[in-house]
Amino acid sequence: MSDTGWQPTYRGVVYRWEVDNNDHLTVAYYFARLGDATLAVLEALGLGSAYHARTGRRLVTVDVHARYMHELRVNDIMHITSGVLGVDADAVRLGHKLFNSETGTLCTTFEQRLLHAEGWAPVALDAHARRAAAAREVAWDGPARERRPASRALDGFEESARDTLKPWEIDAFGGPALSAYIHRFSAANAHALAAFGFTPGYMRTENRGFSTFEFQCDFTGEVKAGDPVAVRSALLHVGNSSMRMLHVMVNERTGARVASQEQSGVHLDLNARRPSPLPDALRERARARLVATA
């Protein structure tokens, strides 16, 4: 990486086993690429895995805003460019742009905040690290983020996923890879949709899918390999073709919330590759399950 501007941090391809029932790249694999791009930036700043091994400190992702604008399909080639959006006393904010390398189309953007920490305790960055990060600052021109009220209680939420964190899901800093969270939120999304009739059977029969266009993710607590985790989900908004839901992950061993994801998507016509209105019966059942956010 050079010293200024947007820098290349990932280049690869969509493998067949990475596509979902919508025949496009599964969202968790976008976050796998985000993890690679993040590590590339941190290595360039001197804050990567060697820094963690030497000091016991790490840059842990605590917030991500992802916008999916154009889909990627099997065998599509892609690349990511990244830059520093800002430097705080104990955190670094990064921006990432994922492109279809064949067409040059901007497919996805990520805004990411990483906390400099020992465990989960914030630690101030030293002056050298702040200067190194500030030297790579870029202007952000990605989609604007809408801040929405968050749900503090889980009244009306229903269990939607449950399993244990696997050893192979741990990243270079000893915590869960970002994709580990997203795989579980995707499973939770499937159960939350099925609860009002948007089932796998319905999708196969009607050739419909659920296509995500935005994530707002928060990562707030520790979870380790072998820990049991559970996700609870609720619908927050139902429109003509769009839906928004909130998934909250809890470490079942400690009872602590460790992550949440607000997910927005559309009822997708898989033939036209366009949003399609929800059938009236599904929309009515979905709206009957809405949960207040604040």
C-alpha cells in the first residue's frame, strides 16, 4: 500500500459454493472479504497481527454499515479499495468499496469502526499510530447512513438461531471472524421470514427470494470458540416489497449481548432480478408481527 488515497486491499472471485438461494454471493462472504481488506489496512498501519502478538492489543470491529447496491454472481471477479475515514483517541474508522472488476461497477460499500482495545477495554492509540492512520485519510462518498431508534428490550423477539462458535471461525486477533456473525444472522433471517409464511417452500414454488440491501451491525461483547450463542429476531418494518428486521445475538454462557444486526431487504423476483410486491396475505401476516423499536 502507498501512503495516500484509496488503496487496493482485496482481489478475488465468487466461488460456486459461496452463492445463496438467490444465486448471488452470500452476505457472509462479503464480510469475509471485508475481514481480508481490514487486515490489509491494519498491516499497512503497523496495527495488524504482529502488533497484536507483541502488545496483546487489537483493533476490534464494533460497528459496520454495509450497503449492497449491485449483486455479484458465480465466477464474477471483484476487488476492494480501502481508506481511513477518521482517527479517534481509541479507534480508527475505515471505508471500503467493493467493485465488480470486470465492469467497474461499485457493488458494495462498508463503513467500519474499529476499537483499539485489550480484550474489550478501550486503550488510547499512541501518537505514532494516530499519525500513520491520519496520513491515509480519504473523503467518504458512500451512501448516507440513517440512524434509527434501537430496541433495548427483546419483548416480542423470537428465537431464530442457536449453535456454538467453531474453532475455525476465529480470526487473526483471537475473536470471531466477521463472517461468523453474519452466517448466524442469515440463518436467523430465514427463520424470521418463515414465521410469517415467507418459507423456503414458498420461495421455491413462487421463484422468489429475500435480497438484502443494507446491514447496520454492532459488535459489543466477547464470544469464543465453543461458546453457545443464540439469536432472537423481530420485524421492525414491512413495506410494499421491503422489510427491515433486527437480530440480536447473545452469549448463552454469560447472558451478554455480543452483536446485533439491523437488516433491510426486499422480496425479490428471481426471474426479473427485481423487487416484487409481497402478496397481500404475507404482508398482513408480517405486519401483525411488527415490534416497536423504542
